[in-house]
Amino acid sequence: VNGKIEIPVVVNVLYRTAAENISLTQIQSQIDVLNKDFNALNSDFNQVPTLFSGVKANVGISFVLDQVIRKSTTKTSWGTRDAMKKSKQGGIDPTSPTTKLNIWSCTIGGGILGYAQFPGGSSATDGVVIDAKYFGLAGSAAAPYNLGRTATHEVGHWMNLRHIWGDATCGNDFVADTPLHNTANYGVPAYPHYSTCAGTPVEMTMNYMDYTDDAGMYMFSAGQKARIDAIFVSGGARYSFAQ
Ligand code: ARG
Ligand code: ZN
Ligand code: CA
């Protein structure tokens, strides 16, 4: 990647209640968290155990708020089938999705914190969705998911990262420097948490691509950074963002 990548972010707010109509302050707090987490500037980065200090990474991609689009709705929940991304279904169509990251804030329902589209999908539905209760800091954000890490995790997916447990028992996340995990971890696991997978490694439970509480996740790895960098080079699925 030549030069620093700065990604313009369009935030699409769908609201029925006042709490869902998240403030500009709350929106900017989320952009700030993304900038910290993707640049190793998060205050908990120094909590990464020594075991992983050789692979903890500064991804080095920044985000800038481009615009906020708001729309009122009578819908109480939007689900995970992209209705919020379609004006024909009462949602908001993405703005310039090949050059801007679109984030939708709405009530998803079903206990879902957020979801993302991987690189290579339709631009009409590209971006990430974050439930208004887990968006940024303060305002409508609710513990233990009130540190903005849902968006860090989802933008990780948007940049081609898989769950660290590979969505299977001791599964493959296509990243060599992340250990095998039995399955998803929740809460804030005590360190060290040993895997029972091949080699019984200590799991990297503090990785953003696990399922711990926001307070339990604070690093990407060098291998994850390499996987991200690969989508922004010429021929990569998100090269249009690197121009
Ligand atoms: N469950 C969501 C997903 O699979 C996000 C989990 C985010 N975790 C968090 N601590 N905010 O994409
Ligand atoms: Zn995920
Ligand atoms: Ca791995």
C-alpha cells in the first residue's frame, strides 16, 4: 500500500425513538474509536500480553466522518437481510460505496450487535451495520458493548478478517500468527486461556475478531494487518478506497 489510507465514512441513521437518533457527538466518538483501534492508539493496547507483543499490530488505516444521513422510520427492528440499506424497503441507500465506508445505525433486533459485508460483494449493500445500542461511546451505547468495539470488529470483517476461531471448532481464520481457538470467547476471559486445539496454544482472546466484551478486546495481529493490506493493493477488492 502506497501512502496512508484514509477512509471517508458515511453514517446512515435510521430512527424511530429519540435514543435511536444518535447524536453527532456519539457518531464522532465511534469514528474516534476506529481511529484509535486501527492505529494502535487505544489506551488498552499496552495490556496485550508479552506472549503476543511480537505480533500486535498497528494497522495504520484512518477514518474521517464524511456525512451523516438521517431518516425517521416506524420500524422497530431491521433484521440482518439488508433492508436498512434499501430505500425501497424504508432504509437508506449507500452513498458512493466504492469510495466511502457506509455505516448504518439502527435497531437490528435478535440480540445482534452488528454485521458486515466482506470485500467482493455487491456495492449496493456494502458496508457495516451497527445496532444503535452498541454504537460509539455514551448516548445510547449500553455496557458491556459501549466502547465502540462492535464497529472495530465489523470493520475488521469489512476488511476481510474472519472470526479468530474460524467459525468452527479449532477452525481456520487464514491468519498464521493468530492461535487456534476452540470457539468464540465471551466476557473478559482470564489470561492465560489455553486452547485444547492442536498444540494447546494460549488463545488470543484480546483480539478484536473474538466475541469478548468490548473491554476484553484490544489488538489486531500482524497477520491480520497483512490480510487487510492485501485488499487495498492494485487488484484487491477494496483498491478503490486506496486511491
Ligand atoms: N456478534 C457480532 C458479529 O459477529 C459482533 C460482536 C462484537 N463484539 C463486541 N464486543 N462488540 O459480527
Ligand atoms: Zn463477527
Ligand atoms: Ca490463525
